[in-house]
Amino acid sequence: MDMVDLGAIAALLSVPTAVVAAWWTKRSAEGATSAALLAGRIQADTAISAVQTQSLLHRDQQRHIALGSACMEFLSVSDALVSTVKRLPSLDHDERQALVAKHAIPIETRYASLELLAPPDVLTAAECLLSQCRLLERCALDRAVLRATISALEAGWCPGDPEDCTDDRHSAAYVAWEFLVEWARKDEEGRRHDRDLLDYCLRDSATLTEMQVAQALSLVDRCPAMWDQLIGGWVRDPLIERLESHRKDFVTVARAASLAAPPGPLPSDLEGSSSPPHRNCAA
């Protein structure tokens, strides 16, 4: 084969080699571009996921803070009702109704906030506390009349030795007091029989105004089913005790809910309790 033929063959072989080199360079560039795109997508997905996680955590924290505030506000208005009800017997009759009515709407409003924010166990405990607040509100005026009457009669007892007392007013005060304490345990016939004597003793004790006597007798004629709880006693006050028990349960459950929530501030009044919450909301 002569030199011309060898040169032609070399020329023919050089063309495919250049094509292969160009193709390989293109493939390498495309591979690098794909890898770069994949890395970019991974970084973008990671960034988006981080933002979403941070956003969810922020929303959870905000919800947790809002729940803590709602719990505190609910406790605050229920405490205000209890404080007012305890003061009622020492206030004039005309002041009592307005003071009690002032607390009804705030309690319902704060509970409505909890309905939107609270988990089921917290809401259940809140329902129990709300039920007791409603009961106390319904009983507040009768309770004030009865407890004010009892306190006035106790103040009218003989300051010395009752056995040697000859003051009819002291005796009348004690008899009227005894009638009222035992009134719920009398049957209907017994109440009819003793009603006039009670009226006489209330007036003769000289411890009550005419309006106070009329209010006490009106209550006697109706004889509320919760008579003994309205009166309470020298040491115990069952109506308030039950509400405070449900308050403690609510605080315990609200505090437990906060331990399972994202980190964030929680009102300090929501203190824990070693005793499990009660679930019985019965009055």
C-alpha cells in the first residue's frame, strides 16, 4: 500500500475519534449538570422541610402559650366568682344580684376560648369546674340570705351562760337558728307546723330587719334542695369545697398537658399535683 492510501485511512479514522471525544465531553458535562441539579434540589427540599418544621413548631408554641393564657383567665374569673359569693352575706340585698350577674358572662366567655384551644382532658376538667361555677352562681343569692340570717342569729345568742339566760331575745335567736339548721330534715307537715313559730322567733330575736325576716321566710317556704350545703357550718363549706376540688383537678390536668407541649412559657399558677384528677362532675 502506498503513502497516499495510508494517509487517507488515517484521515478517515481521525473523524470518528473526534466525534467520540466530543460526545464524551458532552456526556460528562450533562452528568455534572444533573448532579448539580440533584444537589440543588436536595438542598432546596431540605431548606423547605426545615422552614415547614420551624413553622409548625412556632405554631405549636403559640398555641401552647394561648392555651396557658386561656386556662389562667378561666381560673381567674372562677376565682373572682368564688370571692364575690363569699362576700355576699355581708352585703346589702340590692348589691348582691348585680355582683353575681357581673361574673356570669366572663366565665362562659373564657370557657368558650378553652373549647377552641384545649385538648380533651383539659376541656373535660374545665367542664367540671364550669358546672360548679354555674351551680354556685344559681345558689349564690339564696346562700347569701341563709348564711346572713344564720350569722345574725348566732350573733344574737346569749353572750354569757345560756342555761341561766332570762333574755327572751337570746332564746328566740337560738330557737330560730336551730329551726333553720334542721329545716331541710323536716317533712312537709313538720315545716307547716313550725313555720309560724319560726316567724315569731326570727322577729323576736331582734337581730334581723323586717326585709331580712321576709327574705328568710321566703327561702323557708321554698326550702331549696341544697339547704344544708347553702348553710355550710362553722368549719366546712361543702359548696365552696367542691368547687375548689374541681379547680385543683383542672389545674392538675392543665399542668400535665403543658408537660407534653412544646417548650414555652406557662402561667405559674398552673402548678402540678400528685393526686390524679377526678372525673365526676356531679353537683
